[in-house]
Amino acid sequence: MNKFPIRCFTCGKIIGHLYREYEYRVNKGEDRGKIMDDLGLNRYCCRRHFLAFEGVEDRSILINEYVTEEVK
Ligand SMILES: [Zn+2]
């Protein structure tokens, strides 16, 4: 199993310390998009790491997040 990256490869934001909270809240059934918003993960490049690491196969989550960001 891969180790979660300390930094976002794309923008360099430090994200490694956020994964534990993310995982905890996902297990409680919270919405992934909302969790990432709360953690300050506004960029698509950073959010992608969380979804990919968790093994989320649903591409529609990624697409929806991307569209949402473009609209802002
Ligand atoms: Zn990033």
C-alpha cells in the first residue's frame, strides 16, 4: 500500500496531516466534498490525492468537484 503524500505533487500544499481526519469523517458517513472543503482543500489537484488514495472509483465525484471549482 502506498503512503499518503506529505505534499500535493501539483501545487506543493502540505496535505499529509489532513488524511487522518478525512478518513475518520468518511468512516462516519460524511460527504467527501464537504470534508475536503472543511479541511481547506479547495484545489482539485489536492482533492484528487484523497480520492485516489482512498481508492474511490467513482469518476463522477472527481468530475463534479472539477466543475464546481471551475464555476467559482
Ligand atoms: Zn494541490
